[in-house]
Amino acid sequence: MHVTLMMFDDKKVSRVMSDNKVSNEQHLMDRISELEVKAAYQEDTIEQLNQALAQQQKVMSDLEYKLQLISDKLKAMPVTDIVSAQDEPPPPHY
């Protein structure tokens, strides 16, 4: 291909080189735009995931608090309220 370009006059060689340069620049600009769009989508996705994670952490914290309350209530219950196995009436099928 280089030999073919040498056969053209200077104006044609310059134009071909200029067209290739513009084509390469346009390709690079297109690629940069594509990468910018992908980065924007990734940033949006990361933000959505961050919000979902924060909400899940709040739910988990609330559930842990409620579980602790239930656990504390169970521990505070007198043991006498629980019927022993000997005092438990037999099931109806006996």
C-alpha cells in the first residue's frame, strides 16, 4: 500500500493521509463517547446498589433490634410459666 501511495501525486497522498487521520480521530472520538456513556451507566448502577444496600442495612438493624427485644422478654419471663414435660397432659391420641 505504501508503494501505491508513492505513485499518487502529492495532493492525492495528502488527501488520503488526511482522510485516514480524520477517520482515526472520529473513531477515537466515537470510542471515547461510548466509554463515557458506559461510565455514566455504571455510576448510576453503583448509586442504585448503594441505595439498596443502605435500605437493607436499615431493615437488618431494625430486625436485630426487634429480635433483641423478643430475646430480652423471653429471658425476663419467669421459668414457672413453662410447664415441665411431666406436667404436660398427654396428646389426645393416647
